[in-house]
Amino acid sequence: MAAVKKPTDLSIKAPSSGNNKKDVTLDLTKKHPLEHSWTFWFDNPNGKQKQTTWGQTLRSVYTFKTVEDFWCLYNNVVPPSRLVTGADLHVFKEGIEPKWEDPMCANGGKWTVTYSKATSKSNTDASWLNLLLAMIGEQFAESDEICGAVVSVRNRGDRIALWTKTASNEAGQISIGKALKQCVDLPETTSIGYLTHADAKRLDKKAKDRYVL
């Protein structure tokens, strides 16, 4: 699978040989497929929503399946630093909705990175992009466990979360959590927590992280 890098030169010229004086152009415009197709979702709730109505404002934006389509879409989507407070931007594997009730998410949970209000918005933008590139480029050892990622813009500080399938797979979740910290360049002294969707749904704000790194 091709590495997820920004495309630069789309064609090159090979040197002519023998009596052939014509330049031979090698076409590099062919798109490079990703392992999975991914969908951008956007949620901009108006005011605080109850759990029973959460998700009603969630809308799919576009599904991409190549490196080139990702960059085309990413470069035309508003970055987290320019989203309004309360907005959420999701990127999930095609066929998985960013909801607790989705069959692929129901038994899973999420690792969450929380940024203080004082953190530069550019840091959030960079971390979000780094996570997306690692995720769609299958850079996590436990890539099959990953459902998608979410960036949430909030007054108290922005959050980036990575959703996974199987909360009970402790070894897998710990592996993903460690890779996530490296991906977004978190200091070793900064902790992140893994909360299961079942606990979040059942206990709401009283829910506690199952794993902490």
C-alpha cells in the first residue's frame, strides 16, 4: 500500500536512448488506493443535547478511498482551529457510523487526548492531521481494531479521540494508546484514558477510564 504523503510531481521524463530522440513521459497520475475507504462526518449540535437525541445533527460529508482523494478533501475541509465551539469532525471507516450504537462500536471505547485551553490551536490541527495520516495509512499495529477518530472543539479545551472495536482486548488497546501518544507527540508525563462506550452510556459523567497511560 502506498505511503500517505502529499503528491508532488505527477509525471517525470525518462532520458531518451539510442536514436530515439523523444522524451518518454511516465504517467504518475494514477491514484493510490488505501487499505480501507473512510468517511468524513460533521456534527454541529445547537446547544447541549441529551443522550437520547445525540446524533440527530450528524451528517456524512464524503467517502474517500485513495491517497489523492484524501488530500483533495482534507485541503477543502475547515481545520479544527476554525471550527465553531461545539462542533465535531469525524473520520471513520466506511460502513461504521460514529455512534455508540453502531455494531462495530458497541463493544468498544475510545482513547481521548485533551488539550488545555491555553494550547495553541495549531497544535490541535497538527495532531489531528498526524493521527489521520497514521490511521488511514494503517500505521497502527492493531489497525483492525480501529473504527475512526474524532476531533471535538470545546470551550474548556479541544479533544481528539480514537475509537476502537473491542474494549476487552486490553493488550490491543494499550498498544493503540501508546502509538496514539507518539502519533500526536504527547510528553511521557501526559496521561490519556480509555473509556468504554458501555460505561459512558450507562454511567454518563460518573464513568471512569478503564485504561490509563
